[in-house]
Amino acid sequence: MKTAITQDIDYCAALLKANRLVAIPTETVYGLAGNAMEEAAVANIFELKGRPRFNPVIVHIHSLSQLDGLAQNVPENAMRLAKAFWPGSLTLILPKHAKVPDIITAGKPTVGIRMPDHPLTLELLKKLPFPVAAPSANPFTRVSPTTVEHVSNYFNGRIPAILDGGPCSVGLESTIVGFDGEAPIVYRKGGISVEDIEATVGSVTLLLENETTPQAPGMLLKHYAPRTPLVVSADVDATITENTSKKVGVLSFCRDSFPQAALVKVLSTGASMEEAAQNLFASLHELDRAGLDLIVAERFPEKGLGRSINDRLHRAQN
Ligand code: TXA
Ligand code: MG
């Protein structure tokens, strides 16, 4: 199969209506999309990703009015967050409507829903009579794609089309928030900081650790992983010194000079967390392809998006 890299929304809509899969751009990462209401299309997503069936997928919508057919008993705090952050990098876990296929929710009573903030994808969603299921467009456990090239490296020849929306502007997956009654629970730190969520609905519970059964696979510790061994370090110089026999690459927040390193990727010369998040996965993809023995990733300040970035770096350790 030849994979079309295209900006033709009508073509992508036609493919999705025919139960085919299309990689779509969002502001967070590219998604692997299919008709959320058709079990066969969703099954195909799981198969292509090599994703275990116990791992539920997110449903993408373009309008709040679509919530009615997907969720019920929506908490007031969920509506507050939706109004504050949609379209945007927030996934809400809500009690599911009976119409949502079990394959989407992995048999859970809840469904993850998000309105992505990307003009092409919002336009595409408006042309469809159904919402789309879209996990990140990477094989299970691998680094998420933030460019068409990343998607193509993973799935070229195995999907009919990639909707080309350029590089992702946020670069981290959505923040996932569920509810116990009205009490907000953060399951995955992401493109919207925990501080921003708390400013809207008050203090949240973080449920991110690998407890016995993960609520969300973003919680599985080995995830977002490059093939090259990676270690997170608060003192990059010391870690390089401990590994002088190895060909070391550095993933640095803002400093660019590490004379002993074979390759240095700086995430933001101006020390902007937003810019660092935007560049994170592309830099990981690049370091992973550079034939290094070890990637040393600098630990970020534990605030704002730095918390989400640290989360991804820790999961990338292998
Ligand atoms: O930014 C994003 O969220 C991207 C773009 C494409 O929208 N999508 C994404 O999907 O990251 P995925 O499948 O890679 O991650 C979705 C996460 C998984 O960790 C999944 O377990 C969790 O959402 N999830 C989905 N439905 C859930 C549910 N009902 N309860 C708990 N977790 C859920
Ligand atoms: Mg993913």
C-alpha cells in the first residue's frame, strides 16, 4: 500500500468513512485515527500499533454537542475544564454512553474524550458523521510522533494516508483528567500543566504511579521509549564522566556545551518549557537514530510543563 502524505481533507474523510485509518495531526502528537463507532476500524488501530486490548483509546470530537452521544452524568468540574481548555491538550475520562463500543474503552465504564486544537483536524472532524478514535501514531511503547516524518518512519506503506499538518505545536500528549464524583484525578501529566488544571477546579489527586493495575497505559513505566539506553540525570556532567568509555548523547534543557558528548540536542536555548516540550520527542527520535551507546537526559525543574517532561523522560529510561 502506498501512503499518501496529503492536506486533502475530503480524501481523508472518504477514507475514514470507508473504515480505513488515517494519521492525523493534533497540537499534541500525531494520532492514528479510525471511526470510533466501528469496531472493525478500531480493531485495526490496535493491530497496527501492536497495542494490548486492555489499553483504552481516546475519542476525538470537534464540538461539545457531541458529548451527549458519548458520555453521561458529566461532572460539573469536567464541563469547567472542557470550557477552559477545549479545543486543547486535555482528555477527560467520563462515564460512557451505551453506544460507545467496548473496544474503545477496553470494557471500562468510562470513555476518554478530547477536542484537539488543530485547524486541519477540526475541519476533518466536522466533515464526519462520527467521532474518531485516535491513539498516538506510534507502535506500542515507542516514542510518540510529532512530525509527518516520524509517522512515516513507523507506518509507511501500512496506512493509506497521513494528513500533513506540520510539526505539532505542543509536543506532549494531552493531560488526562478523570473524576471521583466531582474530585479531579490526573492520570497522565501532559500538554496542560497540573497547575493550570488546579487553577480551574482546585487541587487534584495524582494517580500516576505504577500501581498494581494501571488505569491508563501512560502509567506503564516503560513507555515513550527510544531504543538507545537513556538515563535521566540532575548532574549531566557527572553522568557523562561516569560513562567515559561510551559514546554519549545529551538531551539538555538549555545549555549547549558538553565537550565530552558526541552529540548534544538543546531543547530550548531560551529556557522555555513550552519550546522544550515542543522539541522533546523530535530530539529523542534524532538521538535514537545517532548510533549512541547512551542518552543522558537532563532532569527538568519540577514545575509547570517541566513536570510533564520529567514524567516522559523517566518513562523513556530503559
Ligand atoms: O494527546 C493525546 O492524547 C494523543 C492525541 C493523538 O490526541 N493521543 C494519545 O493517545 O496520547 P494514547 O492512546 O497514546 O494515550 C491515551 C491514554 C492511554 O494512556 C489510555 O490508557 C488513556 O488515555 N485512556 C483512554 N481511555 C481511558 C479510560 N476510559 N480510562 C482511563 N484511561 C484511559
Ligand atoms: Mg501513546
